[in-house]
Amino acid sequence: MCWQAKWIAASRHCRETELYYVVAIATLVTMALALVRALVGPSIYDRVLAANMFGTKTVLLLAVIAFLNGRPDFLDLALAYALINFIGVLAVLEFIRRRADNSMTESGNKS
């Protein structure tokens, strides 16, 4: 009976590991779609949103890789990358806003 319990536990662990591989592949697919959206996006805001989505999916992928390799220190890297991604997106949006404000004042001065 003991060998049956070990076999069931091992098969369950194998299925869980396979599920994480599926999650990693699905995350890579969504990252590829985000890159396409960032390159093709009709407006600058679509491109920034796609870059933010790519960064978020990178954090998820780092977490999955950390679990698969049994390396919890990767989660620290994922959190640091999430913070850098958030601050970077805010900086880009502020730059876009200021550039739009400057172009509005320059067009107002020319009239």
C-alpha cells in the first residue's frame, strides 16, 4: 500500500510540473502577442500598454521558472523587475504628457 501512495504522489507532482510548463508556454505566447502589439499599435498609448503587459508577463514567467527550478531567489528578481517596469511605464507616460503639453503651447504661440 505504501508504494501505491508514493506512486500517486509522484504522478500528481508530475502533472503539476507539466501544468507549470503549459503555463510557461502560454505566457511566452502572450509575451509574443504583446511584442506584436507594441510594434504595430496604432497609438503611443497602445504601445506603452503593450510594453507594460510584456513586463508583467516577464514577472510571471520569472515566478514560474523559479518554481520549476526550486529557486526562490528568482522571486526577488521578479519583484525588482516589477518595480522597475512600473516606474518605467510611469516615466514614459510622464514624458509623453509633457511632450504633448509642449507641442500644445508651441502651437498656441504660433497662432
